Amino acid sequence: MKKASIISVGNEILSGRTVDANCAYLSARLLSMGIPVVSAYTSRDDTEAIVRSLELACADADVVVTTGGLGPTEDDLTRNAVAEFLGVELEIRPGLVAELERFFVRRGLRMPERNRIQAYVPAGAEPIENSLGTAPGIRVETKGKLLFVLPGVPSEMKGMFEGSVVGQVEQFGGGQFVVVKRLRCFGAGESTIAEMVGGIMERGRNPLVNCTVNQDGITLDIVATSENREMAAEMAAKDEEVLRARLGDLVFGTGEQILGEVVGQELSRQGKTLAVAESCTGGLVAKLLTDVAGASRYFRCGWVTYDNRAKMAELGVGAELIERYGAVSEEVSRAMAAGARREAGVDFAIGITGIAGPTGATEQKPVGLVYISVDFHQGCDTKRCTFPQDRASVRRRAALTALNMVRLKLKA
């Protein structure tokens, strides 16, 4: 099986000023072409460091893609490092000089002399055309390895990769096919899901099942590899069937689907409508729903009743409820949901109240305590949650939990 490695060059990545979106893009594209990425390195703007990364990447993989360090400034050292790694000299290519000059002429500018450095390419290497910028890429084959050196500007990198690299990588892959199925899960932790799926996540299997956790839930990637695309697809489909059977309602979607999208699709399919009444989430549930185009088919309206007076005036929450149980309570969340459903005239309504922190907690009601209610024609269900995280995470987990409660009601 052919494998790939990615090298990202730049002090701005290591300092955290720039998020390395190039690596994520390349990893996904290479995998879709049947070349899984087995390692990724980030190097500072230093020739020796880049050479060391090249040595490690070439030891790992058959295809190596670097991004960054091809500009005209003193800290753009990738071309120098590639030449040193190959044991050759940099040589100027007159054709590249002419193309650089035309690039500036088309924009009515004079080419700075410093840009001539971008016309230098390691001896024996091939330049890769860059139609969007001044930095040509580099292609070289050495010791059975295929090395592509691309600029760090995402638009330029993507254009060059799609236009000049994809075809060569596919040919180099030699009929190796990878099919990826992705299941999106919500409602249980990573360890619980691992116990439920059992040995299907063992390393060394084909298909390989990977688990990724983030604030929006858990993603299971089924990666099937075969010399035949149909066989790889069949292998992935069988594992998907097994995982769905074991995880049941924890699986909410596939691919890149998000909870707001899935809930909206099911509301629309059933001809149902929804309203929300939010306190601690500050409108986040409404945002997650309306992030999806066409949400007006099922989302009627929302209230952000952050202050108790708003809860009473807008939703009809009784003052005696708040006084007796507190604004953060099951009783108030239920009253918020019922008020929203009544005022909006919808099929489902969500009511959320909680303590997102970092202040506002008491001994009885800690930071992260949230009550979520879903009111519908058959009654009202309430969930008491404690999310022991920072303010932003508490709010997001509460909003997603609310959407998941509606999803499960729609399935019932």
C-alpha cells in the first residue's frame, strides 16, 4: 500500500498564529485517492529543520507533500532545504524568470529583484506551474519516493494540487483504492462507545475504524482498503451495518452532517415545526438550526430570555416558580418550553436554563448545571445535565443536547 506524509513549514504555524488547514485538506484528498497519510510534520523556517523533516517523512511514506516556505523573503527556505536533502545545487530557470516578470506586468507592477529567488529549482527537479501566485512548486522523484513542494497560501496550494499533483499521485498509487464511511454519534462518551463497538476498533484491521472526539460529538471513520473499489466499498458498508446495529440511536448522521441539519431534515420530512426559549445558551440553539439553509420550513422563532423578567413577560413563566425553585431548575425550563410552544403555536419547543459560568454557581447548583426541556403534544421531557467544562463548551454541549433530545423524539 502506498502511503503519504505531509510537511508544513512556517514559524507562524508553530506559534499558533496560523491554523494548519493545508494539512487537513491534503490528508482528506490523499485518502480519497487511496493514499492514506501516515504522518505529518511541522517545521520551523530553518534549513536543517526542514531537511530533518524531509528525512523523516521519506522514511515513513512513498508520497511526500510539503507546503510553505516558497516565498521571496529570507525566511522562505524550503527550496534550499530540498536541494540540500537531494544533495544538489539550486539552479535558475530562465523560463520561470520570464513567467514571474509576466505575472507582475499583468498587474501593472515592476517585479522586485528579490522575487528572482523563486525561479530557482533544485537541479534535476521539475517546476510546478502556479497560475495564482509567484511561487512555482517543485516535483522530484528520488529513491522511489515522489516529492511535491507546494506554497503555503491555501488557494495557491489547492489549485496546484488539483491541477498538477492529483493525476500524478493517482498514477503512482497503482490501482489502490480506499473507501471511507463516516458515522456521526452523539449522546455517549468515547469510552462507552468503544465498549459498545468492541473488537471492531482493533488496530491492524481492514477496514480500520478510527474514533475522533470533539465538542460536537464522536466521529467513527471506517477506512477500507482494497485493490478493487467495489470490494472496498462493500467492506466499509458491512462494518457500517455492524456499527449501526451496536450503537443504535447514538448514530445521528453520516459524512459531514451536523445535528442541526439532521433535526431540521426530520422536522421538514414530518411537517413539524419548532421554537426555542433559551437562557444560558444565549440563542445558540437557534443559530445551530438556522445555520442550515431552508430552516424557515420548520423553525418558527426563538426567545433569549436571559433575565427573569423576560421569562415572565415573554413566556408566561410564573414568578412563584422562579421564587420557589430558582431560575435554574427543572420547573422553570419546563415552563419556558411550554410558553414557547404556546406562544409560537408549534409542534415542539425547547426550554433551556442553566449556569454556564464562570460565576453564578452555588453549592447546590454548580457551574455547568443545565436543565433542558422539550415540550410536545404528548407532554414534556426534561433532562438535568452537568457539563464540567468552560463557559463556551457548556453552552455548546447544552445546545447540542437539546437538539439531540428533539431528534430522539422525532424518531419515537
